[in-house]
Amino acid sequence: MTDAEGIFDLRSAYNTAVVGFADCTLDEVADGLAEPGFERATDGLLVLAADGRPVGYATTFCKGDGVVIEFEVVSQEQAVVAWLVDHALQRARQMGREHGHAEITVDSWVYRDDELVCALLADHDFAACTTFHRMRIDHTGAVAVPDPPAGVVVRRGAFDDTTRWTAHEVIIDSFRGQYGFVPRPHDEWVEALGASSTFDWSQLTLLEIDGRAVAVRSCNDEFVEAENCGSVGMLGVLEQFRGRGLAKFLLRDAFAGDAAAGRAGTILHVDTNNPTPALGLYLSVGMRPTLVFDGWRRVMPLR
């Protein structure tokens, strides 16, 4: 954990070189090092220059039962990036074998403007399979609080085990089959959210119809420090209840809450290949894309 500040300086410089701004906070880096399921001794790599300055960083994270593994590489030096990619893939293979798999899927999310890492991933037989947009809407004054759709009950906060179980089940059912989504064990999911420095349980909202939870929204303060913006981390609606205006209500409700809190805007990320028309929804409520990431993927047999 004492490496957090050095990693933050490294990531800030790297992100600024690629996209023009730091796009991270020290708390975000520290949260990543403390993420449940991430073993710092085996799943993180930090490369130091001769003077002790961090010049490269990589993480490898095993999702669920290990059939999907994500990794991230941060460095402005080509030789360091190449070394880190090789070692991250080696660790991914180890994870897959430890879970008894004959084949794993390896994912990495990369700024589209990061030509160095994108080229290296292509050389390692990765393909860009989907695109994520960071979306933003600005708040220049008060935003009207929307009325919920007819027959919908709004439940704010998840302060007890029953509500958290329900919210997690709605998330799993809503996101099942979407790119890169692997359900976390419930206890790990609760631990991860509870330990986050940018989230508290008051920021989770459920919508109910006839006593059944059918939609969920999880907000957080990820972008408050850097951009004075609220953030929608997850927004999901059960398939059979889509098309009723539930997602649009949850978005506008988040906008109103952020504006009332004095936030300059609201930010979220959307997969443009989402099986639901999510990008069109966000555009329709006035959000605009500000940053582009690509999801790179490789299916690796484990021999």
C-alpha cells in the first residue's frame, strides 16, 4: 500500500501523455490495491528505474471462477510495456490453470489513443472487440426532479443484507451476457463496495413494480475530486421491464441529485455494443461522449 503514491504519479503522467489529463486520483489507486480478490504479492507488478522512480505498473485480476481475466498495463516506455504484457499474460495463464480451465478469456481496457499498448496487444493476438464511451452531461443550474413512472416505487439506499442481496441479484440478471461481465460472489461484491472510498450504501437505488425489484442504479463519487462530477457506476433494468422509461427516470433522477449537490455534471461509461440500446438512451437525455476506450480480448488455450 505504500506504493500507492508512486503508482498515482506514474498513472497521472501516463494518462496525461495519452489523453491530456490525469484521469485518476490517489484514492482510486489505493482502492485498487485493496480490491478484494486482488493479491498484491502475485497479481501486481511495479517496475522501478535505477533511481527508484516507478516507470511501469501492471495488474492482473481474476474474475469469478477465473475463466475471464483482466489486466492493465501502464508505462510510457516501450520495453517496459512489452515486459509487463508478457508477465501479465503469464500470470493470467497461471490463474486459469489454478482454476482448472483448459481455456481462458483475457481482457484489457485501453484508451483508444494509446497507440503503444494497442499495437502490443495486437502483436499478442488480441482483437479490439468492443468500444466504451465515457459520457457526460453538464449541470449549469437546478435540474428538475423527475416523477417516477406510474406504478413504480423508488427505494433509496441499501443499508441491510436483504436489500443488498436484492440489488445484487438485479445487477446480475440485468447484466448477464454483456461484454466482460462476470458476477462476483455476493460477499466479495459487498466487501468491495463497502471498502470503496468513493461509495456508500446511500448511493444505491432500487425500483420496484408490484413489490418486485426490477431496476437498480449505483452511483459513486469517482469523479468528484477531479471534475466535481457525480458518477453512475451501474444502471440495470430486468429484460422484461425494459422500454417502460425506468432507465431514463434513473438517469434524470441522478442528474437532479448531482445538480442539487452542486456537481458540475454527471459521468458514466457505456458499452456501444451493449445488447440494449444504451448509447441511444444516454444521448437522448443530453449526455455526450468525451473519451473512448476499446475492449481488447484474446481467448487463450492453456497447454
